[in-house]
Amino acid sequence: MPINIIPFVYTAIFVTILVSIVPKTEIRRLSIYGITFGGI
């Protein structure tokens, strides 16, 4: 596996765990904060 693809694999694993554990309404509510503060 190329070394530059590893962060994408970690991100995919994290997103899968997040979607399976956190309720969808909380993801929608908190996503705006993640987008706003993640860009800063």
C-alpha cells in the first residue's frame, strides 16, 4: 500500500465508526461546527 493513501484509510475507518455510533441528528447538528472550526 502506498504511504500517501494511509490517511485516507484512517479517515474512512473513523467515519465508519462515527456513523455507526453517533445518531444522525447529532451528526447533522455538529457538522456545521466541524466545518466552520475545521477550516480555521
